[in-house]
Amino acid sequence: MSLVNTTENTTVPLFIVCQQDFESWLLSETKQVQTWLKQTKANNGVSLIPDTSGKLQKVVVVLENPSHYFSCGDLAKLLPINHYQLHADEELQEAIAFGWVMGCYQFDLYKTSSPVATLVIDNKSLVEKALRFANASSLVRDLVNTPAADMMPENLGQTALSLVEQYGGTVEQVIGDELLAQNYPTIHAVGRASVHQPRLIDLTWGKAGDPLITLVGKGVCFDSGGLDIKPKAGMRNMKKDMGGAAHVLGLTQLIMSHNLPVQLRVLIPAVENAVSSNALRPGDVVTTRKGLTVEIDNTDAEGRLVLCDALDEANNDNPDLLIDFATLTGAMRVALGTELPGFFANNDAIANELMSLGSKINDPVWRMPLYRDYRSLLNSEVADITNCATIPFAGAITAALYLQEFVNPKTDWLHFDVMAWNIRKLPGRPLGGEAFGIRTVFDYLQSRYQ
């Protein structure tokens, strides 16, 4: 394990110091340490200090902002393999611990992982908290990184089952043509062309009488675009199109592992958007679970189709809060880039609190407008609504407005449109699958319901 609160091994002292405090901190050190630090050049702020025999005596890391949750994200890979005892201001330790563990992440399903250094912090509760958050984020990364051949609807279902085996709860799944029998027609329509049967995964957990929170996650395990097939470049990383499902499963693990006093329901419409003789066609009209008819303008706008049946199902319980996550639009990436997830909300107070919380823990989220005047862009001549606006503007907003048609207006609702993928290496954030916003949402839930 890369983070522990105690160890029988000999440890090397690891000092993490804020740059603005470095000079005053240095005065408390020995002459030997002062001389070494003044006469040697640090590597990315890291100084390895030997004793008189040449053995590693201590490590000093000077950072501009050690309170940033990813400031120590590269440390475990920069330091020699060893056990390091943390010495840092108490208010920095939570961020350091989380960043350290996330920097140790390796996707090792298909290749052997490399050994990493271990950080020792003499605070059991802090270590356990950091590991709960890191494990949830790692679950999201693992699910998104797994190739579609090994991460189809049935595999997402198994992940949900694994969570209830560990924490309690139940999982029910509506599979294949049973989706039609139980009135989930748009989930079936999108997934019917695949040999991997579409399904609605329905996880419940918690104690009756507690506030009900419902999470909905887009589980498109691979998105070819359907008959509106994607070009090669657009299809290459579409194993990540179940990133919304991965996010709600990671958030579910956080809620369960903290035993948050809520009733939780998790709905994941899981499909593969494939091409076959029975694939959904442009111009088709589908009747949704709610009864609204939808004209299919583009089969590559499938995420909102599978989500709308799940959102309508969620209305049956009148949840206290309804939250969905989806890798829904490229338009959101154009607006905010790949590292800042946008979200839509129908409650201003919740939206403002989320943005404030996210900035404090370096898990930022940014509110986008539910601009109702754009709703007319989804009008159809032959159905109640179309699944995709015909103009290339405001794509993230029109997608959110489509989803809003299936949400009870009296229900507090949050819709997150996330990338779920790192396109560049950053400290603690390797290339590949990534969790965006789940720590912020959990902090909000904990403050509201604890």
C-alpha cells in the first residue's frame, strides 16, 4: 500500500515546506542541511539529503502551493523506493496524502505494475479518509481505462454487484427485450444492435426514512456513433463513453464507504451503440418511457436517449436530489476544455455551493446556463422533440435542455457533462481515465446530510 499510518520499516523523514516559509524553516535545520540545500539544485523542488556516510538522511520538498490536492502527485515516482515519514503542517496533510496516492495510481489490468514509495502519516483517520477518496477516484479511472471488450453492460452490472457485496444493498437488472416489457424503450432502441444486451442497472442502498438521493450515469460502453458512424479519430477513445456510469459508481462507493445517512438509488442505462441491421436509424421516431416521442436526428446523440428513460424512472421516487453524470457533448469540451467539467442545475443555491466547494479541494466544477430560449432548437415537425439540434451551436445546453424535459421540475437536479479522460499528464493525473467532480459532489452531500 502506498499510504499507511504506521510501519515496522525504517522511515526516511520527508519534509514538505511551502516556498514562502522555506527561509524561516531552514533556520531550524542543522548547518549540514542548510549548506546542502543552499549549494545543491533541487529536482522539481525535491532535495535528497545524505548523511556523512552517503545514506539518504532526509528529503526536503519545497512547493509553491502544497495545499493543492495534486501538488504532491508526482512525489512517489520522483523519490527512491522507500518508506517516508511525513513532516508537514497539519492543515496540509490531507491534500498531500490524497495527491500522493493518486500519483501512485497505475492501470495494471494488462501489465505488471511498478513498485512505488510509501508515505507514512501518524494519523489513522486522515489516512483512511484519503484512501477512501483515492479508491473511489481509482475505481472511476479503472472502469474508464478498461477496453470495451472487457467493459460491456454486463461488466458494469458486475461492478455494481461487487459494491453491494462489499457494502450491502441490492442490485436489479432489466436486460434485453425485458426493457420493452418494462417500458424502457429508448435504452433498448440504442442498445439493441449489439450482441451485448442493453440493460438498466438499478442499485439501492441505505436505510428507509433517510433522504433519497438518486444518481444516474450514462453507460455507453462503446460508441461507434451508430449509423451516423464516427470518424476514426472520434471513435478511438470511445471506450470512455461509459464515463458517466463510472463516475456514479465511484460516487456510490464514496457514499457507501462513509456510511452517509441517505437512501441511495443508482440507475445506469448500459448499452453499446453498435452498427447492425436492426440499429436505430436517423429519422426514426421513438416513444420514450415518459410518453414523449423523439425524432432521431443523429444516432450519435445516443447518450441523452438512454438517460431520458432512467431520469423518468427516477421521478417515480420523488428524490430529494437527482444527479446525473455523462460524457455527453464535445460542445462542453470546446466551451470549458477537458479538465473543467461543466454542470447544469435548477437550484441556484446548490450550484453556488458546489462551485465554492470544488475550488477548495481542487476538484473544480463550472455552472452552465439552462437557457430556455434554446429549447425551440429541439422542435420537431414529426415528433414531440428531436434528440439533437440541427445547428452546431450551444450543443451542451441543448443536450441539457433535452434531459430537463424528463425531470420533475420540482426536483433539485444536477447534470454533469464530463470528459472522464486526461489528454495530458499532470501531477497525480496520468493520461487516460479520470474522475471529475465526484469529490466535490460528495463534500456537498456530506455537508447537507451528515
